[in-house]
Amino acid sequence: MNTTEIIDFCGNGNFLFHATTHGMSEIIKLFIQFFPVGKLTCSKSLIASAVRYRKERTLRLFLKVSSTNKPSLVPAPTWGDSMAMMVAAANYQPNLAP
């Protein structure tokens, strides 16, 4: 599978979004490891979604990957992403917690 096929597989990033919100860190780790093709567009920041859905293990993975100097699906958080993470962390919704 080459990079264009993996982008077609992911579509607009919904695959990674759903894996993030369901805490499938093993799948995300494999995906990032084998297909570091740059940031895929998705409707929401993956890092902020991990915070919002309280997926600590997935968040740690994203932050670890984004702190390296290698190309990655998960870039370092922008200012807007940081604000979204703070808002997500401050808002507690019991139906989203594990």
C-alpha cells in the first residue's frame, strides 16, 4: 500500500478520528508508524478529541509522536489546538468518560 492508497483509505480523516475517540491506540500507533504521510485533514483536531473523550493513552501517543522531528500524521499542537484541548479538559461530560 502506498501513501496515496492510505489517504484514499482514510478519506477525510474519519478513520483516525473514530479510532481516537474509541481509544484504539494500538491501531493508531501502527497507522502512524507505517504511514507517516503528513497531516490528514479532519473535522476536529485528533489531539483535542483524545482529551475530550478522555483517552489518556491515545493522547500520550499523539504527544510522543508530535515531539519528534520526523514527519508524522500528528503534528505538534498549534495554539488553536492547545486552546481546544484546554476547553475539552475543562468541560466534563459524563457520557464521554470511559
